[in-house]
Amino acid sequence: MELVVNGGSYSLETPVGRSLAETLRDVLGLTGTKIGCNEGHCGACTVLVDGVPTLSCITLVHTVEGRDVTTIEGLRDHPLVDSFVRSDALQCGFCTPGQIVSAAALVEANPEPSREQIRHQMAGNLCRCGAYPKIEEAIVACARQTKLAAVAEEAPDA
Amino acid sequence: MQLQHPESAEAAAAALGNGSVALAGGTELVPLIRDGLVRADTLVAIRDVVPRGIDGTRIGAGTTLAELEVDPKIPQALREACSLAASPQLRSMGTVGGNLLQATRCWYWRLNFPCYLHGGDRCHARQGEHREHAIFGNERCASAHPSDIAATLLALGATVRTTRRELTVAHLYRLPTDDNRDVTTIEPDELILELDVPRPEASTYLKAMDRRRFSFAVVGVAAARFGDGVRLALAGVAPIPWALGSPDELEEATPLPGTAYKVEIARTLVRRAVESVS
Amino acid sequence: MNGPYGDLWTRSVARLIKTEKEVEGRYEDVWLVVEEDALDQWPAGPGEIVGQPTPRITGPQRARGEARYTADVQLPGMLHTAVLRSPHAYARAKSIDFTRALAAPGVRAAIGPDDLDVLVDEAGYPGVAVAAVAADTFDAARDAVALIDVDWEVLEPVLDPDEAVGRKQLLIEPRKYERGDVERGFAEADAVVEAEFRTQTVLHNSMETHQTVCEWQGDRLDVYISTQFIWGVRDEVAEQLGLPPDKVRVVCEFMGGGFGSKNGAGDHTFIAAELARRTGRPVRCALTRREENQASGNRNATIQRLKAGARSDGTLVALSGKFVNAVGWSGWTATTEGPMQMLYACDNVQTVTYGAKINTPPMRAFRAPGFVEGTFGLECLLDELAAKLDLDPLEVRRLNYSHADDDRPYSSKRLMECYKRAEPHWERRHEVRARSEGAWKRGVGLASQVWYGGGGPPSYAWVRLGADGRATVITAMQDIGTGTATAMTQIAAEELGLPLDSVDFVLGDSARGPYASISAGSSTTPSMGPAVRAAAADAGRQILEIAAQRYDKEQRVLSLKNGHVVSSDGGSWAVAEVVGLLEDAQILGKGARGPNPAGMQVLTFGVQVVEVSVDTETGEVRVDRVAAIHDVGRVINPLGASSQVEGGIIQGIGHTLSEERLLDPQTGTILTQSLDAYRLPTIADVPPEIVTDLLDIPDEHLTNLGSKGLGEPPIVPIAAAIANAIRDATGADVRSLPISREEMLRALREARQRAGEKVAAPAS
């Protein structure tokens, strides 16, 4: 089967029933995507499939053939990464890739999310360390930054 | 295990049965297969052959909960039920058709105890830990049906069209009996294609949960006003979504010792839901 | 010993001394080689780098998914393990037959109770490891485990802790404590309250499950493990396997949370080691999330029967408590009675604590074990007493403040200052109550905390500096997500006068650094921090020695500042220039953690003020605001510190409102095995406002830093503060955790009945 991950194409032989998460981690060596529960309850394994936040641990890899898979490795230069670090929106960091992937989809769809919207759209990403308040700050800060950058771009030269 | 990609819904339905099961979003099916609760030698991918999207009052069974959550054309109760269901990722992956067919979260069933619903003769929850279980229809099986969407569609009086027939949501469900433990009337080779959801004057869905999001209903109440009448249906209170003829029917509840508190919550939410749509 | 020495150039001297080490309230005498370095503490307040908010230095790696956790370790030829666990709470395996399992595809080895001590044929709790299979894939191993034929003799489990106490099925002799005369105290009391409190079993559920990869290299064993104690694992594994400790290398560069559950090696490590030995291949043994919810430890349930007596002005005259810890089949009996003994000045106190041995998975330390549970009971009881006497709860705390403990003075105690800072938050209660509307009632509650946090020796660090003027701090410690790597780097940079990004930090490998202490008991910063500072100071002195020679100055006029050697009589040279002569030579600084202040108690104190809203018709509880005021000594990194406080509060909200491990009462089977059933807080459950106020005043007696640990203090009082706020809002007495809908509705009903009785029975 053909898998497209972070813009790159991979040819794989893999049995039906294998999850996308396992394929990413064990076959492609993309271990940025973490497995927290392997049954769709914690969100650590979140990736984007055609831009849609998807739990890779319960997604059968054969069902994403021909679709665009984006993992945290494909988002390494996303402004959210820097925002998370500056805001201290992580502690042990195990849930963090999944958080950033979900957040990336959120700000793509909604460039200026309210705090209520953030809490609603990030509720599927569990964090046992409790970095939530700062995750919310990081997303708010990133949105603000992106807006400021856009405004700066548009500003006419003096 | 094999994965088939049929060309049409009819072909998909024909391929089902005898260890061949339909795969849409997979959010329910994949864990059930892994836990040995569903046997599947062949997965029949139906994502691309089942109707998807909203057309007037018709909703394709392949529409995801996330798509419904943001659509202003559908009744408010349905939007609210979708937005309070599961997690954002699960809503993006899971279809409305699949959601209607989801199994109970009863831990005894999920851990494969030889319980009534699995074909055995006793309900382990009755003598055991049953705080999340039923207050209605619980003579044989005390499990609770978790679907917010099913209760809401029941209150809205929605109909379901399958590859075989048209039926009301109410007729999609049945209480398990000694001769047949299924909680749905769907045949193994029958596919849900679309729903027809009437437009009420007003509707709402209220959900009591153990945490603010991402939690199955302790009690979920859907209310929809058509003309002068308010239709009510509850999630989380019976093995199937439970319609109430009137708020007074709550007094006929048959709670277990550990589910009595649900009756109190249901009374309040029913009252508030009725007030909200009146 | 600690204290202001004028002369910074005291040489370090190796001495053998007997000193005290405390971990989570247990003191023990230890003999140590302590290379003590008498450095003055820095003045209070933020320095150049220490005391400044600093993002995690490993942040970018973790955020990008580039950090390698044990779960990500993939070694060539690695095998995967599945474990057969007892499905029964109490049973004996009469026979175990591996024939079918060994014939299954991909299977490379299988072991049982005859092969490894940690595998048992008498199962004392559900989920205990009985046998294990190593195979090419995890699926193959798991399928093979299903083919192990076990003939179980199922026995009758004891699940109820009170029943166990009644039968004297205990893990320890009942632990008794007494001071003064409680009988006389209660007799003199103007008001007495008595109540039973219950707390539930809570599971750690770190995001990375317990796991280990073992690989033998000849007669040496490499152990990659998600752990809180690299050196403890090393010693434990070496001892069990009969190896010299240096033959065991333990690696943990990144780990996904522990909270106390990963203090020891765990069965999975010994299983992996044995299977690796038999197969000659690296072997991973990782718990699934369901196994994590069954047999990887827990905060045990408690039953607390408490009694408090006070005079009409609120002075406590007697406290007594009977504590039953539902410890499990094994484990230790946490000091649930600690807060009752330690938090207040009360002459007459009596406690007895039982460690019930029941057929449930054994407890493991969980973020302030015993004190979270005990503070809930005590602080709720105190508020009930205050209500009975119609006194302000904050006043009652102040009135019963314990100024000194004759046996052991406090190294520092600033709880009164915490109470003072609580006042503006406490004042809000009038306006909060006034915002009650319809079924929603609002109120404010508070609770105090005491906990440990001094850490102790031994812990060591090295600092290496080369010709490029960059320093590397070399340790073999672990960072369990608390930001300790960053804090240590800040300390070294501050001491060396280097910018933060000129300092690198190494951790995580016992073969590449000296002994480091456990990351538990809020001890990492107070244990490792002083060692890192001492190592940096040693390196710093050597830099100045070189500079003195190079620029013909007396060492005493030189100091390090902003990456420069600075002379007090003018003159400034870049450190890189100073050490540029070194070429391949290096400066090596060495540092060790000195002893704790002799004969003193090193404790942390604090108070939390919480605002809640309660829907009195549905029993829903929302936490609207938390003000957390804690005295933890000097704060190294205010940014990381506030994250710790928020994290502890949120974890505490989980165990207060939504988390509970449930068992089937008939069979003892764990029912909450998945994260849909065991409900951790989501981002939507976070209070809209959390205010963190850390006093940041150095403990002048404690080490060259004056820093205490802060991992645990924030979780200790939150449950009681929430319960007390609920009482303020509704008059309801919550008596058990979690405060589920059922419990909240019960308490509200009881409050209404009491109010009804008051109305019905006129005062006589």
C-alpha cells in the first residue's frame, strides 16, 4: 500500500488490522506520535488525516491510503511549537505532540479561538501532568502572534 | 483479516454477515475487534458508498458528528448532542450511523463477563457495581445506552432508511430478551443509509456528566417541541434510548440501589429541558 | 555549618558522617561521605538567571516529538513481552502449562513462577504477574499468552478493609501515636465534632505506561526504563540478579510521568531482564493502559474516623483519629495520620493507623501519599468544628498555629505569612456567595497543608568546562517532567556567571555520571540543586585561579559575571578568553549535596482558597477559582514552579471530583480498566482562574540554595478546600471522595433534612 506522510510517499507491505500509529512508529520510525492507551481515549496519538484530527491508534492504516497524513514531525516548524515552549505548555512532554497536532488543526480552522472554544476543541487530549492552563495560553499567544505578524505584513511602509 | 472496498451501498450490504462487518469511522468497531467482542474476518469499508452530508431534513449516515456539530440547518438539540459527545477527534472520525449502533459502556459487558447481554443468564451489574447503569427497562439487563445522538433523534421523531426498509428510530432499538440479546433490530447484512430528521419549533439536549467534556451521559435529556407537544427521550438510563411520554413517567422508573440518584438528576434535566423549549 | 562564612575559598573536605535522610516523612540515619562545600546562599530575590522565568531547555525536543522516551527505544532484534496476569483476586495456580504457548508463531521464550521470583503462582490480587512470553511482535506474544493453560483454584478474596482489620489481616502492627491526654482534652472541650471520612482508590495513570527494555552486553545489563530513580533501579536490579552494581547500566533520558508509581524497578523490569537473558536479544516489557489501570500501584483508599474538640474560642484541645488504609496485598502504610499530628498546635493528639491487607493491587507512593487523604479528613473536620462554633475558618487556622516543635525546630516556617496572603482571596467570599443564582450556589473554602520537601544527601554533579568557555553540567539524574534539568542549568549558569545558553546539561545515564537521588517526595531540587551549585562553584574557583595567574591578579578580587571574569579593580575578560589557553585540557568541577540541618524538620507549608459553584439540583460541582499560596523556600524557576502548582491542583481536582478505581464487589476484578471509565480531568475541567503565589523566601538553614521541593505541596490541600467551599455554598457536609453526583446529592439531601429538623424543633 501507499502511505503519504508529511508530504513524503512510502510503499509498505503491512497486514490489514495494523494501526496507523504502529505503522508510523514501528515501520516508518516516526516515533513523535505517542501511544498512550491504544484504544482512542487519551488523544496522545493524534495525527491529521487530510487536515482532520484523527486518533491514529484506532485508525487502520489501510484506510488512509491515498490521504495526506500529517504527524508532529511534519509540524516541527509550526509557530505553535515555539509558543508551547515559551508558555511552558508541557511538563513530561508525552502528550505534547498530540496536543500540538490538535491545536494546529484548531488554529487552522479558527485563527482567533476564544478560551471556551479552545477548551472545547482540546478536550480530547489528556495531560496527566496538568499543563492545561499553559496549553490554553500557548494557543492564545500563538493566535495573537499570527495576527500581529499578519498585521505587520500588511502595514504600509512608513 | 481482509478489507473490502465495495462499489455501492447495495454491494456493501450484500457483502455483510458471517464474520464480515461494516467499517465506517472505526471508532467503535476497531476497539471491539481488538477486545474480542466482535468477530471480524472481513471489514467492508462503507465510508465512500454510504450517503454523507445534509440535504434538507435528510442526513447521510456517513456524516460525521463534527460535521453535524457546526451545521446551522439541523435542529439545535442534535447540534448540542453532537458537540457534547465524545472528544473532538472521535467526532471527526465517527459517523452518525455508527453512533446509533454503538454498544453499551457497561464494564461487565466490555470486559467480556458472561453476562446476560453476552448470552448468559445473569446481569452482573445488578449484584455488582452499577452506578453508571439503568433506571428503566432493566429487568433483565441493567446496561445503559450511551448514545446522545440516538436519544436526540428519538425525541425528534427521526426516521431511518436502511438498505432494506424505512423505520422510526424507536423501532431501531429493542430491549434484550431471553430469545434474542440484540439491542438493535438491524440485520447483520443491513446498512443504515440516511436519516430524516423533522424540524421542531425548538429543541435542546442537556447532559449530566462526570467531567465537563469527553464523558458518557450520566443522564442525557433531549426535548423537542412540535406544535404544543414536547417529545422527550433520555440517554444513559436504559439499555436502549428511552422515550418518555411525559415527565411524570419518571416516577415509574425502576432504579437499582446504586442508580436512584439518576432519577433525581433526570427529573431536574427533564424539567429544565421542557422549560427551555416551551 | 550552613550559614554565612566570610571566606569563599574553604577547601572541600571529604568526611564520613552520620546524618539523617528523609523521604516522604520517613527519617532514617545514613552514613555518607559528604564533601561539603560551604557556600553562602544567594541573597533572597531573583538573580540574573535563578529566580527568572525560564522555558524548559528540553522543551523544543519534547514539543517536536524528538525526545526519546523508553516507549520509543527500538533496538535491533528487540522482542516484545506479553504478561499473563491473574484474572482472580485470590487464587492459586495448581498447574501452568506452556506447551501450546511455546508452539505459537513468533514465540522465543516463556517464563513462569519457577523461573522468576516476581512471577507468582499464588495470586494475592487481580492483575499480579504470573507468567510472561517474549515474541517477535507484541501481538504474537499476546496471542501466545492466551494459550498458556492455567488450572486455577479460586479462593475467597477479602476486599473490604474494615473486614480485614476485624480479622487482623494487617501488613503492620497498628501504628499508634499519642501526645498529651485526649480523654481529658475532649472532656474540657466546649464543642466536639466526630465524623467518618472516606477517600477512594486513585490511579496514577501517567501518560507513558510502565516499561523497560533490557539488553545484555556480555555480563553487563543495559536497562532502559521509564523511572523516577535511575540509581535505585540499578541497585535493585543488581541485587536481584546477583550482579555488581556497576554491571547494571540504567538509562532514562525522557520519561512520561511517574507521580510516585515509578520509584522502583517493577516486575516488568525483571521480566524483561530474564527474557533477554534467555533469548540473547533485547526485550521490551511494556504495560498496556489496561494493565496500568490494574497492577501498577495506586493511592490507597482510606477510612478515617476522626474526632476534634475545641474551646469556644476555637482553640483545639483534642484530636483523635482511627485511620484504615486499604493498602492491598502488600505495600507500605502511608502516614494518613501525619497532618493530624503535624499541622496544628494541639496538646492532646491520639492516632492509630491500620494497614489493611486485602486482595487488591498494592498501593504505591502517589504525590504526597497519606497526606492528601489525611488533609481531606482533618481540614474538613476543622471546618465543621468552626461552623459549629460559628467561627471564621481562617481565624481558627491562625489560632491553632504551631510556632515551634520542641523536639525538632522547623528549619523555616512561614505559614502565618501564607495565611496573611490568603486574606484578600478569603475576603472575596462575600461577593462570591452573593453571586449565587437559582439552583447554583457559590461559596469559598480553604485548607492548609504541611508536607516534606527537604531532600537530602547523597547527590552529586560534575561541571566540565573547555576552551570554548561553554560549561556542561554532568549528572546521572532523571527529569520526570518537573523541569529539573532546566532548574539545574539555571543554578549552574548563575553560579558560573554564564549566560544560560552557554551551559549544557547531561542527565539520564548511570554510566555517564555520578549518583543522583530519587525524583520523589519533592526532593529533586533540594537534593540535586545544591550539588550542582557546588560543582559549578568548584569549576568557578578553578576559572578564577587561571585568571589570577593569567592576568596577574589576586584571586580574591576576581569574580564571574555575565560570561566574564571581572576584577574589582577594573578589568574584565571573557571566560572563553581566560580558558582559551586550555586547548584539550578541561576544568572539572565536582560537587556534592551536604547534610540537612541537624535536628531540624524541613517542611513546606501552604494554604489554598477555592471558589466553587454547585448546582444543587443536579449535584454538579465546578471549581471556579483556586488561589494557591505555598512556602517552598527559594524558587529557582517561577515559570516551571507555577506549572508544578497548576499540575498538582488539576491532579487534585481529578481525585476530588471524577476519578475512582472501581472493583467488582463479588470477584474483586478491576472494572475501571480504560480511560473512558477512569476519568482524568480534561482541559475543560480546569478552573478558569488559578492564582499561584509562592513566597520565594530562602530557607536560611537548608543547603547552599535554601530551596525546598514543590512537586507535592500543591496537591495536598485542594480536596479539603473544595469540600469546604461546598459547605460554604450549600451547608452540605461532603464526607467522601470523589464528590460524585451521588455523593453531592446525598450531602445536599442531608443538609436539607438537618435544616428541616432545625425548623421543626424550636430552640428550647
